[in-house]
Amino acid sequence: MERRKLKDICLTCISLIALVVLWVIVSNSKPDFFPTPQATWERFLKMAETPISKTTIIGHILISLKRVLTALVLAVASGIGIGLIMGWSKKMNAVLGPILTALRPIPPIAWIPLVILWFGVGEFSKVLLVFIGAFFPVVLNTATGVSMVDPMYLNVGRVYNANTFQMLCHVVMPAALPAIMAGVKIALSSGWMVVVAAEMIASKSGLGFLITRGNESYDVALVLCGMILIGLVGAILSAVFTLMERWLCPWMEKKNG
Amino acid sequence: MGEEVKVRVENLTKCFGDLRVLDKVSFQIKKGEFVCIVGPTGCGKTTFLRLLTKLTEPTSGEIYIDGEPADPQKHNISFVFQEPSAFPWLTAEENIEYGLKVKKRPAREIKAQSDKIIGLLGLEKFRKAYPHEMSVSMEQRVVIGRAFAMNPDLLLMDEPYGQMDIKMRYFLEDEVIKLWKATGSTVLFITHNLEEAVYLAEKILILSNKPARVKDEVVVELPRPRDIADEKFVEIRKKITEEIKWW
């Protein structure tokens, strides 16, 4: 068991080293278009010392995170609520289902012109765009999860004479929680992608803005730094979420493992 | 009769369209009695149980508990399904407490009752275990504990051991007798295993083929623990087998 783990770690290290080696080889042939790892690292250190657009690098990360998390909290709260109603009541599903099905395929980025036209380029617009990206996976996964709760569990609730509130809170919600969590996970990654896109188009702060700034000033190393940070923060968010999921759904641990 | 009647079923009839599944079924169960229902496969046993839980409404007839029409709001009716139905998101202890929490009993009473049931089932070490960490038979034991914890007016069990192997069945049958004696519940147990019926019941109701009626009532007065090889035991079992075969 231990040996297998060690082997896996070795393989991971080899693949990461291979990626950096590839980066070195490619970047050395055209350093102007593709900065070397060393140049990127130096740009990163410089960025850490001197603020860009009056904001430190940590500041940019926090601003992006704040936008995503604000929108995510709103999307999760409203998405679970509406999804629960849709999954529980066939009538409500008939009312809301077609609208959501029609709106869902529209990429959140396609909303950018309308959102800017209606609400300007302020914070609200960015949070709204992320909300659009995060809301649909939550609401649809919740509705599906609720409508697919094993009827046996509902019968148990009925036999013990649970009222509607007790049914929803103590039977339907926990039974649907795995599906809901999967929806929130998709929402998180989708929201993170949308925030970068929104910041690239109209912003003076955030990780997406770093990329645009790099692009405008032919600072390719800055573009790369922005991209790497987006990847890193996204990965950390996803890892934190997995920990949270384990904490919220301890009964799923074995199934997941 | 002298002893208090807990459940009285009068002329219970259920039709699905033209199909008559139950035909004027009548019987009585005394308080604290353990009754088994046997009958040919597909004779409407499950429909019968659903009527008693009030999950389905009868076409005609009445069910009385303590002399009043059965009402899930007022009476405590528990049900053990054929498949293990423990909630996967609750631990063994929380599953056992579920019904009591729905009824909003005082916390101290819930704790005392779940401790008692866990003690009777010998599940102390598995209090905090989730169903996925248990075997199927242990999960079913938790479900049965959940049903007994309610101190139900009527406990309905629909072939709860249908999926267990013989050895496990003997063990679980003894356990259900132990719970029944400790809680004084009134139990209605459906099975297609006649040996199980004779082993468990004080009274056996034999249902006929569809449309089902109560064909016969057999009182089993053997001392416990019962011996399945005992002459009288075998005699009763054979008698019931004949009655079902007669069809």
C-alpha cells in the first residue's frame, strides 16, 4: 500500500518535471512569444513587489475570489430553493422547467453585452455574470436530485407521519445532497471561469484584469503569471470544496473512496 | 374474551378497478399479540399492509385501533419494509431515533428509548456507524430497532428477513421476539416462510388466494424458545402447509 502510494507520487513528480522541461524547450526557441519559466518567475516576483493598477497581487486574487464567492452563495441559496420546489412539485416543474431549459445553453459570457448595457461595468455586473454561470448547474442538479429520491425513503417518512417540512428537511434534502453537491462543484468551476472572462472585458482589478493588462502592454510574462494564478487558485478552491463535501456528507466517504 | 382488543379489522375490501384484491377481511388482534400472516404468493399481502398503514385507502371496511378508526395522526403505526430502508445519511443511533424525533418527543425520552433499543440489539459499538459501513442484516436490525423504538400501537413487518440466509434468520427471529417482549408492542408480521410463522407467532392468519379472505386462524401455544424439530411444531407447520396447498 505504502509502496504504491510512493510510486504514484513519483509518477506525479515525473509528469510535472516533464511539463516544465517541455516549457523550457519550447520557450527557448521563441522567448518573445513564450517567456521561459525563469522569466515568468522573475515577473511574478516583480509583481509581488510592485502593485499593478494600485492593487497588490494578493489584492487581485482576493477581489476575484470575493466576486466568485458572493455570486456562488447567492446562486447556491436561490438554486437549491428553486430546485427543491421544482423537484418536489410537478406543477412548478412544468412552469419553470422549460424556461430554465431554454436559458441554460446560453453561455454566461453571451450575457456580457446585455448586462453591461443594463447595469454598467460596476461590481454588480460582474457578480451577476458569475451568478448566471453558477445558478443553472445548482438549480438543475437540485431538481434532478430531488425528483430521483428513492421512493422507499419517502415511504418511510410517510409511515412515520412526517409533515411536509420534515419530509423536505430530513428526507428529501439529505437524500438529494450528493446530487446538489455535484451541482455546486460544477457551479464553482463555472463561476471561476466566468469571473476571469468578466474581468478581462471590463475591470480594473482581479486576475482576469492582469491578463488583459499583460496583453495590452505586450507583457507576455504577466499574461502567463495571470493564467498560472487562475489555475492555482481554481485548484485550491476545488480542493477546499472537496474537504467541505466530506465534512457535510460523512456518510458518502466510503462510496467516494 | 377478557383481553383487550388492540386492532379490529372489519370487512376490509380493496378493489383496483374490476380486480378485487381483498374481500371482506375481518380479524382481531389483542394488545401485545404477535400475529403472522401467511398466504399464497401474490394473494395481496402487501396491499393489505398498505391499507393498514393508511398509505392506501380501502374500498370499504374499517380498521379500528383501540376502538377508534385508525388515524396516522393519532395512532402510532410503524412499518418495516422488505428491503433495508435505513437512511444512509444517519448513523445507527440517529436512524433509531428518527421516528421519535418526527413525533417531537422530549430529548430525554428519545435518548432513553434509543439506549434501550441499542442495548437490546447489542449495537453499542455501532452507534456512530453509517449504513454503508454495515452488512445488510445489520442495517435491517437497525430498521427494526427504529420501528420498535416508537413503542408503536401496531408494528407491521413485510417479510423483513426475506433476503437473509437461514442462519441469520434464526438469529434475527430470536432478536425480534426479544424486542417484542421488551416493548410489549403489537406486531403483525407477513412472511411466506411457514416455519418462520410457526416459530414467531402466537396466532397465524392464513389468507386465501385472490381475492384474499382470512381462511383460517391458527393459535400457536408452544413454549418459547421454540424447537423447529419438536413434534407439535412440525404438526402445526404441516397443517398450515395443507391449508395453503388446498388451493
